[in-house]
Amino acid sequence: MVKFADEAFVIVSSGKGGNGCVAFRREKYVPMGGPSGGDGGRGGSIIFEIRRNLRTLAHVRYKQSFKAKNGGDGQGSQRYGKDGDDCIIPLPPGCVLRDAETGDVIKDFGLDTEGTFVFLEGGNGGWGNVHFKGATNQAPRTALPGKPGETRRLRIELNIIADIGFVGFPNAGKSSLLEYFTNARPKIAPYPFTTKIPNLGVLRVNEEQDIILADIPGIIEGASDGHGMGIKFLKHISRTSGLAFLIDLSDDDYCDSYDKLQKELDGFSPLLAEKPRVVIANKLDLPDTRERLAELRARYPEQRIFGISVHSRWGLDEVRDAFIAMVNDSINGDVTDGNDQIPDFMQAEPEEVPNPLPELDPDDFGATVSLNRKKRRRTR
């Protein structure tokens, strides 16, 4: 399994410029040839490059030190030193560069999926003695040393780029919903905290549009104060167009779950707490959950609440349409009114709900970009 890393501390150093050369032209039949020392080469630069095929900072975390090459020294016959090779550090989309000491943001790559950023430029090469000749100094023995490079310590943070982020307490059904809509295969088990790292999946809308769904580890009460590990991954849904709050109707605290989740989001970031959202009440196939869904809707009449059962495949088409509408509204700059009338499978008679459901069409699902990738066994 590929190790997931969303934060890394690195030390980066640009290359030193090469020294200038003190030399004189010495050729047969060329008396007093004069100075011919060449300049030193420029040092290599530190360059960060966004690559869309990367999903983690593991390759950066375990190396930690990156240094560009120094420039070559100048030589006689006005030969210039070689420029040092740049050090290119690949990063996944959504990264933020911060100063490790002060925490100040140096560069936020935002939603860019490609591009480069020159962070530290290499030192200039020193002049050779050919630059110092003149009418009063025809044989200069002066050359300049190369400029030194710079060294900085950085903290690199990864904020996963997704369209919809799943928020909920452990065992609310986030991973099951991700598995249904995409080809992602997160770990699913009947105990809390089966999801330990963020998982991504692609929901295929049509041939021209995909929606990226992000499932983060479950949040617990007090997460904004550092309890649990869900707060550590809340930054991965900070760039989303909207949020999906998953509530477990079989939990005795189902009625207070939304308020608790909203409180934790507000404690982490007020901007994150103000994002558009839908509320999804899961496990509607269990006893007494229909009454609980009605109580939940009565308590939050201003919210869009969908009753679903991932296990029985109930109400998932309405959720899919809500995801598409939320992303499209974000692209168009529209805000959807929470009181809009949304079709609900609960309004239909029980016999109209297909059970068992027909076979699913594989073409309706997008490709997975899950972070849990198993290594294939090499065959001879």
C-alpha cells in the first residue's frame, strides 16, 4: 500500500555560483596576449512543479533535503563555467508552501493542476579577470567569487482537491457511499475508524464532466480541540465546492449529530462551516429509522435532508443529482435555496421501490483515484 503523507518538512538549498578565473592568453607568436579568465557558471535553482499524477507527499517526506548543483568555475581562454542543474521538486495539486519557522504562506498553488514555481534562484557566477582589463590595468589579477546560494526550511502541506467532501462521525457510511458512486475501494468494516487516510473517487456524470468525491476519517466530538484524527484531515475538504453531512439514523445521538459536526467545522475554519451542504441520513433500512428521519427534517426545515440506505440502494439517485447540482451551482456562482422542493423516494409507495435493485451499469461509474493502491506482483 502506498504510504499517505499530507505534510512534510524539507530543507532546500539553491546552488552556489562558480568562481571567476584569473588566466592570461599564452600562445606562440602572440606576445602579451592579455587576460583570458572566464566567468563562473550560475548555480542551480530550487523549482517546485505541480504534477497531476501525484496524490501524496510521501516522496518528499522521506527525502527531506533537496539541493541544486553548484555552478562550475571559469577557465582560461574565456571559457565560462557550466551552469548548475536545477533541483525540481514535484508536488501534487493543492499544495501550500509555508515557512517552517514563522508559518507564513510562501505559495498557495490553489486549484492548479500544472505549473512551476521558482522558489530559490541560484547564485550568480563570478567574473573572470577579462572584465577588469583597461588602459591602466592591462594585466589584472583580479576575479570575483561566485555568489552563494540560499537555504530555507519549509513546511509543505497538501490540501486534496475535490468537489464534494464527506463529513460525519465514524461508521456513518461515508466509505460505503463513496464505494457506491465510484470505483474507489476504501476499507469498510463494522467498527469505528476503519478509514485512516483520505480516499478519493471520481463520479462520472457524463463524457464531459466528472465529480471528485473525498472521504475523510470520521470526526469525533472535540475534534477542533485536537481530539481524534478527523480534525487533521479537515483541511482536505477546504477547497471543495460543497459538503455532504452523513448522519447515522441508527445512532441514539442522531438528532444532535448535525449540530455537533457544524460546531467542529466552525471551530476549525468559519469559511469551511459556511460552505454549501446537503444532509444525508443513512441506514434507513434499519427499524425505527423512518420516524427518526421525520424528526430530523422537522428539526432542520431549512436544510436539504435526504433519507438513504446505501445497503438497500434507496434514495441514492436523488443524492447523485444533488451533488451534480451543487457543483454546477458553484461553477455558475449560483446559490441553491435550501427550501427547494426535491423529489424524494420516501414519497413513493413502498411497492414502487425496487427491491432487489436491477444490475448496475458499469459505465455509470468513474475511475478511482483512491490513495490505497496495492502493488501488483511482478511477473517474469
